[in-house]
Amino acid sequence: DARVTQTPRDKVTEMGQEVTMRCQPILGHNTVFWYRQTMMQGLELLAYFRNRAPLDDSGMPKDRFSAEMPDATLATLKIQPSEPRDSAVYFCASALGVTPGTEAFFGQGTRLTVV
Amino acid sequence: AQTVTQSQPEMSVQEAETVTLSCTYDTSESNYYLFWYKQPPSRQMILVIRQEAYKQQNATENRFSVNFQKAAKSFSLKISDSQLGDTAMYFCAFMKHRGGSEKLVFGKGMKLTVNP
């Protein structure tokens, strides 16, 4: 059963702490996305990768957020230092980006609460 | 830039009834893809249906169908014979056709409740 796996499912942290969210894309998928979901802004793209190289990270606050793909089976999103306004659900999605319009498969998200 | 608008924040319907969720979008692209995603309380985003803009035929998937009006930039989702399991947030989304541009632009979502 191929699925995108995200850890942790929920995270509560104190302001100023570093937070790392992890994502295991579906095996063989070469495109990985990070989205953030909040009540006010809805779903926003933070960054996405093709073949582990960043294609677009324009939606990501550069001063505190960083996204990487150490290898094809792992994507990470780090926030340092975290702030209460970072509280949101963070989704990872993967796709086989060979042809346009390909379906993106989402993980169950990491709910981050910064207190 | 593309925008997607879902003007109805919330709807409710009785089980077995038909319901239509509306979505409009704005783009200067001629070829693109439109999607409806479902997000149940489990948080999982699940693809419901996909429409390719260059295809005139409306997409259907079992009880789910779309009414795609390209000139009006409208993309509504019809759910027939609604079931309790259809209770969820529904998101309309847009994707450019160009290769290397697979990112999705989402609407704000609509909460659908199916009542017994």
C-alpha cells in the first residue's frame, strides 16, 4: 500500500525551539511538495523539489524555514526558531512528475502547535 | 497569478440527496488541470476527481461528476446519492499544464456535512 508518510503526526513545542518535520515520499516519486494549511490562508505551497533539487521555495519564509531532501526517500522541513504564527498543519505530497497534470499524493500532515 | 475561489464556506445535505459545490478560478493559461480534493476529519487529502481543460467532456468518477465551463472559468462538483462518508472539507485546485509546474493552487475550501 503505497503512501506518503509524515512524522510526527502532532507536535507541540515552545516558541524559539527548533522543529523538524519529516516526510517519506512514495517510492519512485521524483517530485515532493510541502504545503502549509491554516484557517486564515488555507493551503499554501511552501516549497517543492524535483529529483531532490529545489524548484520553487518562494512561499517559504527564508529566515527561519529550510527544506531539504538528503536522499530520495526523505524530505525534511525545519523551522528555527519557531514562532506561534507557525502553528499550522504541514503537508507533504509526492508525485511522479513525468507528465503534466499528474496526481499529487498527500501525507496525513503534521499538526504543529507553537506555544 | 492563478486564483481559485470557493464562495460557499459551508453546506449541509441529507443522505441520498444530490449536492453541488461551486468553484471559480482565474488564469491566463489556455491549458491547465483542475482538481477536487476531499479532506475528511482524518486530515488526509484525497483526490476526488480531475479535469483536463483541453477536454470538453466533463469528468466523472462513480457518484462524483463535474460541470466544467471553460469560458466562464467555473468548475463545480456534483455529488449524487450523498453518503455519510462524504462529510469532509472539499478543496478545488488548479495546476498549470506546463511541465515542471505541478504545484497546486487551492481554494479556501468548503465544509460539507451529510446528515442521516
